[in-house]
Amino acid sequence: MMSNAELEQLRNRLDEINSELLALISERATVVRDIGVVKEKQGVPKFDPEREKKMLEKLVAENKGPFSESTIRTLFKQIFKASLDLQSAEHKKSLLVSRKTHKEDTVILLPQDVVVGGGASLMVAGPCSIESEKQTRTVAAALQKAGVRVMRGGAFKPRTSPYDFQGLGMDGLRILREAADEYGLLTISEIVDPAHIEPSLDYVDIIQIGARNMQNFELLKAAGEVNKPVLLKRGLAATMEEFLHAAEYIMSRGNTQVMLIERGIRTYEKWTRNTLDISAVPILKQESHLPVLVDVTHSTGRKDILVPCAKAALAAGADGIMVEVHPEPATALSDAAQQLNIDEFNTFFDEVKASGLYRQ
Amino acid sequence: MMSNAELEQLRNRLDEINSELLALISERATVVRDIGVVKEKQGVPKFDPEREKKMLEKLVAENKGPFSESTIRTLFKQIFKASLDLQSAEHKKSLLVSRKTHKEDTVILLPQDVVVGGGASLMVAGPCSIESEKQTRTVAAALQKAGVRVMRGGAFKPRTSPYDFQGLGMDGLRILREAADEYGLLTISEIVDPAHIEPSLDYVDIIQIGARNMQNFELLKAAGEVNKPVLLKRGLAATMEEFLHAAEYIMSRGNTQVMLIERGIRTYEKWTRNTLDISAVPILKQESHLPVLVDVTHSTGRKDILVPCAKAALAAGADGIMVEVHPEPATALSDAAQQLNIDEFNTFFDEVKASGLYRQ
Amino acid sequence: MMSNAELEQLRNRLDEINSELLALISERATVVRDIGVVKEKQGVPKFDPEREKKMLEKLVAENKGPFSESTIRTLFKQIFKASLDLQSAEHKKSLLVSRKTHKEDTVILLPQDVVVGGGASLMVAGPCSIESEKQTRTVAAALQKAGVRVMRGGAFKPRTSPYDFQGLGMDGLRILREAADEYGLLTISEIVDPAHIEPSLDYVDIIQIGARNMQNFELLKAAGEVNKPVLLKRGLAATMEEFLHAAEYIMSRGNTQVMLIERGIRTYEKWTRNTLDISAVPILKQESHLPVLVDVTHSTGRKDILVPCAKAALAAGADGIMVEVHPEPATALSDAAQQLNIDEFNTFFDEVKASGLYRQ
Amino acid sequence: MMSNAELEQLRNRLDEINSELLALISERATVVRDIGVVKEKQGVPKFDPEREKKMLEKLVAENKGPFSESTIRTLFKQIFKASLDLQSAEHKKSLLVSRKTHKEDTVILLPQDVVVGGGASLMVAGPCSIESEKQTRTVAAALQKAGVRVMRGGAFKPRTSPYDFQGLGMDGLRILREAADEYGLLTISEIVDPAHIEPSLDYVDIIQIGARNMQNFELLKAAGEVNKPVLLKRGLAATMEEFLHAAEYIMSRGNTQVMLIERGIRTYEKWTRNTLDISAVPILKQESHLPVLVDVTHSTGRKDILVPCAKAALAAGADGIMVEVHPEPATALSDAAQQLNIDEFNTFFDEVKASGLYRQ
């Protein structure tokens, strides 16, 4: 048919145009790069919005169709941006958290040969708050017996109300350290003030940055300047992009031992305290080389679904689980409703291990 | 300085390249259009993903940098898409709801010279559910006295539980019509089944499509095929884009008398039943030519903030307000906690009018 | 010490008061029940808000402290409500979806000895839309080869825009049925209009109710009146409570063969299309006796995390997985970006089976 | 009728029981209070979960119906809690932010007779970031001319990425102060580190706590210990309850000059940067005595709806508006897309004033 020949001819012209466009766009990128070199010498910023505006005006004035003015603006903005991105990409480091920068999984080596990431699963357990020596030692003994290696316990508690129990502070850290040492455990505890990072180093094996402080950038910077692993919690309503950039704040200061922990996000659903964003686990593992844990207590706020949620987290690729355990949850000074007692924890841990998903 | 001359030269070359790119992209669009004409004759679809894929492979193979393969793919996909959009834009109507299609505000003429849009404010009030003749007539009398022209009242109630009061059905519509006629009011009531649209026409002056049915497309299509104004509620968690497309379903079937109503969106905040999305009012007015109302009862679920919220809605540009009124809210068969009683309604309406924001 | 004896005495008095309160509250419940019996004979509603109001006023008037008026109101409202709930509980059936009503897991028996629930995992796969006989037969052949028993395929497509492909309608159902029969598969397809439920019965083995129609109660009622299994999708932003009540609409009409499917909820996170609410799986399994599936395609909108998400769903206790498969996703008329091609599906299914979490 | 007499009799018995319950519950509260006094002397905590547990067990054991065990537990827990709350209420201060504690509106007196709250509206304007002396002086001159009294400008910028412009720090504060002094303006700027509160006092007339730091409790405490007004921004996804408690942290340390500012909350809607929660304005004004402002720039992220949103905020009762203004938004180092230029700001402010809603 006539039209097939016609079609062929039109398509050939299209291919020619494509090739010419490619040649021009590539040349354009080279010219932009050369301009960048000159600007760098002059010490002026590479992105010049005024100049870009003028180029667009010129193109719009020249445009005889068939594209509308707004399509021309959109297309050329994209072409301009690509050239500029090329420059930035050459000059600015890619994100340190990115798997593009660092292909292999980051494996964090803790004292006593405990490792995070790289295949083995990590169980982190302990009370919401350090309340007393007795309470802390009771949990520590139980964790040791259960084979747990890392004990959590809050000394500085960020609480919604100033009249709620605020934690025992440095005393709490000391109590945690002593109990952990007695039972051969490592410690993790949340630090909330940049000024406390340094003094905490003797007491914690892992510094925790809490959800409410995920974008407390001064705290992140302070944590980035010490040589101690950091566990960074996802903010209450943080996007994954913000979460990774928060980790980047720590890494950009030199501390590469960063672990991420998903702890549920804020949604409209009321039957759980937060919504455990399980997809975040494989996405964070894919985008980043850092270990990813899941806090099953805070994400759900319900003791009755901890086992299936922990199994789901491990099946999705999580490197570890965090869970709250208290000798007498009913009397706890914080999070009374959602902490496991010691028997419940033992059952929980046994069921998680029995699933075969917990890699020891 | 040397480098300034150099910069000037590079910039001139950039301008030349820009112009050449513009010429090529424009020619490309023409070629794609010609191909479309041929394809239309042949009756084959214009978008040919296989052909697009081959063109991209060819370009990637030709690419010698400095752009990466992925940048080349992205840029050319955008160029391809612009050409294709151009074709669609010429053939497919733009959205009927769009202000680009229809610059002037749509003004809806109801019986008894009641108008919606175009400057005057509309107050729509009445009980959540039609429960009895007495209840309905009591409200109707009060509304007439207050100067309200349009009465709402639910006859088909979409309730979360099948065991809750489901409304009086067609009987409810008849009761509403009779009370409204007695007191010189117009009626609005929600229809939930495509099969009920036709039978409802004798009873309602405005068909309401509820939030839970905003994307019940069969119902939207049925409402689009009658000659009766439609009030479309925003879905519980619908984006504005989805909301406007739902209105487009109605308009695309021929019914141009569509009103939009913001009724709060679902968020994590618990002190209000929903979150009144006040920005939606100016955005919907800007994107679309349709009248925009605000349901202050459903968006807040709180009687104590109805006056400031109604004032905010009018200040933001809303064409009307909907509010629930019941003779004895405590005994109401639905929404008992949030309906105003008649005295409360009178105070509410007086305060809204006193603000000067309600244009009579 | 003096004070310990004093404490003992005060505690004894407290115990006495508790016992007296218990006796009175229990007697109160009996009296309320007797009143209910009289009212039932008289045909008047049991809940009388006016009477309740008067009782509260009387109590407030009598109150001499130390409780404030508002505490007295709150406490007695709770006592009143408990008595009333007791009455309702005796008269109204508990929810049919509830595990309290029906302890054992509901197991749905499909033709060809396919079962849903009760231990075995179900894989449901197929294209987003039925587009042609060829496309449908290609997928059916691949599914049969992979050992899949149930094929999905949309014939009535609820699309955001009225100008997008709306599905092939009854023709699509016929094509799906024929392909399924040829390859020994069962069929599942979404129905969107109550009037189509009946005609669809010859073509589908499972009726799907889509997310946008989860609270289209007329459709739920129509699906409740046929003898055909129903797969109910969770709404875009539905709470679990609303989801279970939507299922109750179906069951309350007599159809007990209902399956639930989590498909992601709408949140602020943008790196996934929706947020897969993994906690919903164990909670729905606990609250209800119905089978629970997870749609990994719609919940994530990303092909690159389907394997970990499917594994997480099964680890959390899901009875099955739904996934979209298309012979040439790039050319699909809907959901082009997120459907697996046949090779990708085979890899996906192999990896899910290899995890040991898929119970065959 | 027989049954009416019977009903009467039953109702009389009900009234008697109610009175007896009231007497017992009141006596119970007195006994619990007496126990509290003894415990206080002994220095043991008043809430004794073990004792409560035993009382519940005893009651359940005694229970002969008709209430179920779980109803008895729920009812008595509520009775126990009411007695305990009574004790706390007597000992613990009510919230300082609450209007119950402080009936009158808090009016904040700034230098130069500028007041916030108490009737007059406040316009706060200025650039997102302080970038240079010239930029800052240009805006300051324009604000003075427009009649604005308070200038904003960020010196410490909390940015998602560590590689984005982080602000000029203390230098920025100095530039802001100098420009403000030159043009007779007051200054407001965000402080992000507890250690910077003290040094900032010479430069800012109002300390701003940003959204990301709303629950940085160490920062709140530090701001609570100085004698300088504080503007507290609502967190990205903070509930109103959390927002008020964050303000309580500041007030509980002694600083009573606190202003709240709604700046949009995070939702699924994508056509605005955040969702302006307009209902928060009347609710915060009702719950609290503090001034409430609205940041129209951050809540919407769109220049095209600033006027209707500012009018809505004022109509809803806001005491002031915050908006971003930059001499050349296109070249801004942060928030380039959403800042007004000076002409746009003048038009914006004129339209807001012309509405009559801005009280000068």
C-alpha cells in the first residue's frame, strides 16, 4: 500500500532527526561544561537563573509551533537541567549512603564479635526506660539466658508531656552499662542532646537517634563526629528520602557505622499505633548499603502481633529486630501497654527463631 | 579578561544550539503528526511502544557521551512524549471541568431563581437523615424562617455497618419533597445506586453523590445522563486530581451542572473527624470553572468550630456552605454528636452572615 | 507503724465499696433489661436519650463531690452504656465476620479442588486488563505452566479518567472464561455495577470488589445475595474496621464465602504507590475468620520489591498473593509500569516458593 | 396499661440505684484520697498496679453476671482511674498552655509597641534564608515601606540534605539584625541548637523553633529558660495535642511568651506541599490562650493561593500570617519556587488588607 511506503519514509526522517538531536544535545552538554570551567575560575555559581530565563524567552520568541509555549519551556528546562546535573554529578560526591557509591553491604563490627548486617540477624531487646538497677539487671539476666547480645534501655526519654517521666539521664546510662557488663551484653541507648554524645561514649556501644530527632541536624552532626556505631530511627512521618538524607548527615561527618531502623509511620489507621512500612525494608536495602532493622514494638504498639510482624520484617530482608521487654510491664514508667514481660519475650523469640527466618 | 570573551563565545554557541534544537524538535513533531495521519487511515493505534523502544536502543547505541545512557533515555522519552501528547491534545478534548476549556465560572440555575456560583453564597442545611415527617417539617419550617433556600436530608444512607439505620429510601425522598414544597425550599439528597437516579428526579432538585461513592463510576455515569444539577463530594482520601476527574465522568456524559464540595480528608489528626483541606477551595476554583462548596459538618465533626470554619471557607472563595441541622440532635438516628439544633443553627447562620463574608 | 494499720483499714473499706458497687451495677443491668422487655412489648426504642439526660441531671444535682460534674457525667454515661450494650448484645447478632462468632478459619472451596484458607497458599496472577484473546491466552498458558490455578483479569476497569481504557466489559469476561477453560484455570474479575453481578456468574469463579467500591454498599449487598465467592479489596484509605464492616455487608445478605485482600493504603510516602499495611494481615486474621490475601502489585507499584513483599506477606500469615502479569507490560492498556512480564513472573514465583513460606 | 405502671416502678428503682452508686463512688474517692495521704507520708508511689490487679481479680471472682468479665474489668478500671485522676489533678498543675488555667488571651508585647494577640493582626515577612547584606537590606526596605513590623530570615537552615545551603549561621543573624535596625523592624529567626539560644538573644526579638525541631525537647527547654518570645512551629505531622505539649515544655521552664504557628501537615495530597489544617486555628485558640499564626508559604508551597489562604486564616481567627519574600526568588538559595518577590508581596499584602479581615 501507498501509506506503508509513506510511513517508512516518515520513520526514516524521524530517525535522522533523532540522531541530529542526540548530536546537538551532546555538544550542548560539552559547551555547558566548558562554561562551568570558566565560571569556576571566576568563582561564580554555575547555575545562573537569569541567563536560563533569557534563553527560554529567546526560544519561546523563536517558536513557530506546533508545540505550545509551555511545552517548549518544559522540554528545554529538562534539557538545561540535564546539562547542569551532569556538571554537579562530576563535582559533587554522590550520597555516601547510596549503594551506587558502595556496592557491598556495610557490616558493622561491635565488641564481643557481634556483627550487624551481612547475613546474620540481630535481636535488640530491653525495657523502654531504665527505671532502676533491679529492673535493669532482671532484664539483662533474662536476655543473656535467651541468647540476646544487645540490650536497649532509654535513659533520656523524649516524652510528649514535660510532666511524664523523662528518664534517669546519665545515671540511667551508668545503670545500663553495669547491668550489661555483668551479663556480657552490649548496650544501645538514645541520646537527645548534641552535648551528651561525647559523655555517653563510655556507656553505650551503639548511639540511638530517636524518631523525634531524625531531623535534629545538630544532633546528627554530633553523632557523625564520633567513632561509635549509630542506630538512626525513621521519623514519625519521614519519607524514605528524608531518612536516607538524615543518615547522610551522619556519614558526611565521617562516621560510616550507621544502621537504619524502620519504626512505623503515622497514618490514619487507628488499630495500630503506627503503620509498619514493610516495603521500606527492601527499598532501603536496595538504595543503601546500610543495615536495616525493624522496631516491632513502636511500629505496631500491640503485643498480639509481634511475632507475625517480626517474621514479616525478616522475610522482607531486615537485618534485625528491636523489641521492648520489661520485668513487669504493668508498672512500667513508660510504654506500659506494649512491652513484653520476660516470659512473653522468650515465647516471642522462640517463635521467631522457629520460623527459620532468623539467621543466627 | 580573557575568560569573559571566552564565556561570551561559549554562550553564543549555546544559543545557536538551542535554536537548532528548537527547529529539529518542531520538525520532529510535524513528522510524528504525519505518521499519525497515516496510522489513523490504517486504523492502528498511534502509540507504538515497540517502535519507541527501538528508537531508544538506536540512540543509546549512537551515544558517545557525555550524557549517560539513562539521561539519554529520559530526555528522549520526554521528547517522544511531547510529540505524542501533541497528537492527543489535537484529537482528544481537554477536560470539560477545566477552566482552560471554559474560562467563565459555571453558574447553576435552580428552580425559584436560586443560583449557585457567580458571586452569591449558598447555605445548604438540614438533617443528616430524613427520619420522620414531623422531624423534616420542623427543620423545613426553621430553614424557611432563617432564609435558607436549599434543604438537605439523607434518604439512602451509606453507613459503615449494615446494622446501622440505612435511611427511609424512596419514602424519605417523598417526605423531604413534601416538607420542602410546603415551606418553599429546594431539595438535595444523596443517591447511591445508578438505578435510583431516574426515580429520584421527581423528588430532588440536586442529586448528591457522596464521598464513599466519588469513584463509583457507574453512579457518576448515570448522574451524567440526566438533566439535573449534581453535587459531588470529595472522597474520603481523594486527591484533587481524582476529584476533578470524577466530575469529568459526569460532564463527559452531557450533564454540565456539576458542583464540587470539599468535606475534609482523612489524616492522622484525631481532634477533628477529618481535616478540612481549605487550600482545595482556591485550587479547585482555579483549575475548574465549577462552583465549590464546603461541608463544615463532615469536615470537622465538631459543632464548636463551625463558625470559624464556615468563615474561612467563604474567605477562601467557597460558593456555599453545607451544614447539618436536626430538631433534637441527641436523638438523631445518625451523626447525633455533630448536628446543630435549630437554635444553634440560627446563631451559626447569623454569625456567618455578620462576618460580611456571606454574599447574599 | 501506725500508718500501715491505717492503710490496711482503708483498703478493707475500699474492698467493701468495690463489692457493693459490683452488686449495684449488676442489679442495675437487670432492671434495665426488664425495662427493655416492657419497651419491646410496647414497640418503642430501647434507647431513650431524653430519659438518660434526666438521670444525668439528677445525679449532677445530687453530687456533693469530690468528683467534678464532668467526671460524674462521664462515669455514669459509661455505666448506662454498659447496661444498654448488654441489651443489644443479647438481641443483635455479633458481627458475622468476627472470629468470636466463628472460631475456625473459613476455608473456601473453589471448583477443581482449589481451596483458599486453611493452610495452603494461593497465587492469583494475570493481567491488569483483559485486552485481547491473544494476550489473555498467552498469560493463561504461562500460568498453567507455572502451576498457578486462579487467573485474574479486569473486564470492567474503574479508571480515574473517563478517557482512559475502561475495559472490554462482558466481552472481556467471556475472553477470560474461554482462556481459563482452555488452560484449566479458575477466574476472578472485578464487577463494578450491582446489575452486572448476576450476568457475571457464568464467567467468574470469584467476584472481585475493587478498592474504589469497598463502600459501594449497593454493590456489596448485590454480591451478598449470590452463591459465589467474593474477594473484597480494602479501600484506598479504609480503616480495618471499615474493611471488616464492608465484608459484613456481604455476609449479612447470606453469602459467607468472603475473602479479604490488603492492597496498600494511601499515605504521604511517595517511593511506593501505596503503603503495604503488613500489620493488617495478622490483625484481620485475628479479628476475623476469613482468608486474607495481599496484592503485592497495587500495594507497592514497584516490580523491584515484589519478592520481599510477597515473602513478608506470607510470613505475616497471608493465605495468598495477587500479582499482575502481562505478556508485554510496556504495551499494556493500564498499569503498564508495574506488571511483570512472563519471565519475570516465573522468577518471582520461583523465588517465593524457594523461600519455603509458600505452602503448597 | 399494666406495663406503664411496671415501667414506672422499674424506673424508680433505677433512680435509687443511681443515687446509691453515686454515694458509693464518692465515698470511694475519699478513701482513695486518704490512702494517698498515707502513701505520701511513706514516700511510696500512689499508683500501685499490683493492688489494682488484685482488686480486679476479686471483683471478677465475685461477679455473678449479667455483665461479662470484660465489661466488669472495663467499668471498674474507669472507676479506679477516676479516683486516681482526682488525686493527680489536686497535686499536678493543669497545663500552663490551657485556657482552663488562664482564661484571657495571652498578648505578647514586643519592642517598639508591636503586640501579638489580643485583636490586632501581625504580618511576618522576609526571605527564607539570609543570603547577603544586600538581599536582606532590600527586603527590609520593602517591608518598612509596606508597613510590616516584623522581619523573618533564616540563618540556621535545617535542610533535608547536608549538601544544601545550611545558612550563614551567626553571621546571618548579625546581617538580619543590622538590616532590621536600619529599617526599624523587629527580627525573628530559627534557632536549632540549645547552645545557640543564649548567643542569639542579641540578634532576635523572637526565637523561632522550626517544624523539624518541634519535639527537640532539649531545644524547647533551652528556649523556656530565656526571657524572649518564642514562635513554635507545628511539626510536619504533629497532632494538635503534641503541639500544645511542646509549647508546655517551653512554658513549664518559665517562659510564658509563646506563640503557635500552623504550617501545614503532611498528607497524601500532592497539589500542595503540605495541607493547611485550618481547623487547627480555632481549636488551638479554644484550647489555649496563646496567639496562633499561620505560615501560608510553607503550608501551601504555592504562590498562586496565598491570598485566599491568608484570608481564610484570618477569618478562622488567626492572630497573624507569615509569608516568605525574596528580592529575586528565582536565585534564592532555598525555597526558590515559593517565595514572593517584592511586587508580589505588596499585591498580596494589599489584597489581604483590602479584605477587611486584617485588623490593624
